[in-house]
Amino acid sequence: MPTPAADVAHLLRRVGFGGLPAEIAALTPLTWEQIVDRVLDVSSAPPINAGLPNLDRNRGWWERYVDMTQFWTERCRTTNAPLAEKMVLFWHGFLCSAMDKVADHQAMFEQNQVFRVHGLGSFQTLLRETSLQAAMLRYLDNDVNVAGSPNENFARELMELFTVGVGTPSQPTYTENDVRESARAWTGYGVDDNTGRYVFRPEKHDNGAKTFMGTTQNWDGPQIITHLVDGPPRVQTSRFVAAKLWAFLAYPKPDAAIIDTISAAFRDSNMRIDALVRAILLHPEFRSTRARQGLVRSPFEFVVAAMRYTGLPSSVAHPEWTLEPMGQKPFDPPNVSGWRQNEYWISAPAMWAKSNFASHMRWRGIDAGLLANTASLSVDGAVNAALALHGIDRPSATTIAALRNFVDEERSSSRWAEQAGLLFLTLLTPEFQLA
């Protein structure tokens, strides 16, 4: 059975950064299950080493940061497999590290590459690879975690934020002793000062017996991850990760029954992330009204969507200028718990920054000839062209009326601002703010 275009558009906003008309049209003849399988196939993604940013340490800090940011946003704009990049964004906000503490462009970029390679594969592999990489080791202080003086920061966040969660006061998922013993298991896993890469220093590792979650043995760091993901705590871990990913792709605070269903699929797949994504997308609630109206675009999603629909590349859009004022600086989450959702992005400063970005995009859009023919169209035709350009498939009557009024007023005067105004205002409509 064919799939309604509105459903396809909703899906492509959530698994990517918005579908172009030809992309939506190509998928509507397929069943929903076929479309989900199609978006989960990321084999057409650009090679992992395509167009790498120039992170030479002889270049300035800002120049390297610009290259990193433009590389990522441009890849998001142009990829044929947007889910892969959407998952990089998810893991960047879930398995957090940040430039302000790591202070190493290469380490932060390599962490995103780990997300790119493993973001839809085995959760255990992803977590292990991220944990044994310089950005995470530095960010959560495991680079200074040594036998005799264990640092508990990474050990705590590994459980609290990355796997089992904190549980409830009556049913905690781990104890303070588990944190201490896990920290001992992670001693010696650090960063080589010369290469800036992960190194294991056996002489700094605590080889004594450790009692972690009721089991006494000579635990090492990766064994802790295996236990949390594939051992007895896997139910809590699967539910914790499933709830986070559902919130990212559908809406926050889902009912427990939804988490029951999708976390079971996660466990049944041996904790494969792509299986969890598939379970989310196939769940009937994913296409509900609550889901369609459930998410405000993050600034990163907002900027990439604007670039994607207008066709303006990162070298023209300059996302590095405005993402931080909007509240989401790539490679620099605010803390280890990452960014929040929805109301977190709604503030006067964020809207002002979006307005500045939209203003920049309208002039660059005029340079590119976008909406150049609106003056030859009817009022409704001009409004529809602006909405279609920006992928707004279900505008409200209020939005249509506001844009019509703008065009009417311009045509009753000089008309000189019609093209610029439509490019500017459409980016700031309520519909474009929603994912």
C-alpha cells in the first residue's frame, strides 16, 4: 500500500533534516515498512574519509573549528543517507564530550567519526570505542585515573548517563561501591601525551579483586561495559537508551508501554542500534499526532534544514557564526548530560539568533536566485512557492494568512522586498521550527 506524502515528509524530518520533493515522491509508492528499510540502509553514505577538515595544529584554533563545523553541516546537507548523520547528532548529545575541556580539535572530530562508523551498529561496540578514545577519556578525567588514586568521574557517568540510569530511590540501579569499584577497573586507561591518542598503561592499572554489582573478580574497564550492556543490567540499559532515542526521534516522555516494546526489540537484536531505530519507526505511535507535533528543531537541525532546502552550502551559510548564539555549539555540549529538548530551544536570545541567521540566508538566497519569480505569481502562488521551497507541507491557516498579508502589503507599495521578505519570514514560521 502506498504511503501518504505527509507521513514520508514526517519520517524524513526525523531521520534526517527534511525531505526534498523528489525524495518524498520517490518513497510514497512504497509501503511504510519498505520506506523504513530504505532509510535504514546507509550504504550510500559518503566514505568516512571524504573531504576531511584541515585540523593541522599549525592553523589557528578558530580556523580548525570552522573546518570541523562546515565539514559536518555540509555532510548533513548533502548525504544520501541522512540517518547516519542524524545518529551522529544523537550520540554527540548522549555520549557527551566537549571542546571546552578536551581542548583538542582532532580528538573531538575523531569522536564524531566513531559515532559515524558505529552509530547504527552494536551498542556495546559503540560504547567501548567511545570510552577508549581521547575525547571521552579527557572529558571525564579517566586520563588521570590511576591505581592508588582512582578518579570516579567516568565510572559514574558510564552508569548514570550512558547505560542503566540512576533508577529510583527505592530501586537504584547501582551503588556508590559500584562506582568506586568500576573506577578501579578503569585505572590505567589514558591518553598518550605525545600522540594525543588512547593508551593503556598496565603499570597504572589496579589488578586487585573488585566487587562490581555483586561479582568479585579482577575487573578491567571493557569488562564493565560488557556487563552493563550484555549482563544482568541489560534490561535497565536497553530501556534507558530506548527512552532517550525515542525522545530524539519521536517525542519526550513516552509511555512505559512504548519503551517495553522497543527495548525488547533492542535486546532481541543483541543490542543493535539499527534494530532499535527500526522498532521506533515501525511503532504506530511514531506516526501519531503527538509525534508529528512533538519536537522543536534543535539549532543544528534548524540550520541544516535551511541549508538543505535552499541548497546553500556551509561555505555560504556559515553555520559556525550562529549556532552558538542559538544555544547549540557543535563539538561543545554544555555538560555531560548534553542538550535538552523543546523548551530548551525557545528563548528570546535563541529567536534573535535565528532571525540573524534567517536575515543572512535571505540575502544569500537572493544571490542564488531563490524565489526570483514570485512577482509574476499570484499572491497565493508566491506564498505556496515560499512554503514549498522550505519543505513546509502542512502550513497552518495563521501562517498562510500572515504570508499573504505580507505579500499583499508589498504589492500595494514598492514590491522591492517581496522576494527577500518571503525568504526571511518562511524560515521563521512556527512550522519551520518543528522537526
